[in-house]
Amino acid sequence: MTRSENSRSRIDDYKVKLEALNTRMEALLLRYTKQFGIMEAMVGQSNATRESLTATFDGMMAMYTKK
């Protein structure tokens, strides 16, 4: 009988720990999703700046080489 009660108590403890872990995992997922979105926006802006500068320099070069 004591073993059965101990086992139930351990199972209850595991359920509480599992719920806490799930809560932490959900918070991490939200945080990482937000960080990824910000990073993706920054990469997009950097790529747009690169393309703009490339076009500007190509235009300047064409003006001087008369292409």
C-alpha cells in the first residue's frame, strides 16, 4: 500500500514538473518566434539596402563609362 501511495505521489510531482516545463517551453517558443521575426526583418532591410547601393553604384559607373 505504501509503495502505491509513493508512486502516486511521484506521478503527481512529475505532472506538476511537466506542466511547469510546458509553460517554460511555450514562453521560449514565443520569445524565439519574436526574435526570429525581428532578425528576418533586419536581414530584409540589409538586403534592400545592398540592392539599392548596388543599383546606385552601377548607375554611377555607367555614367562614367558611358555604358
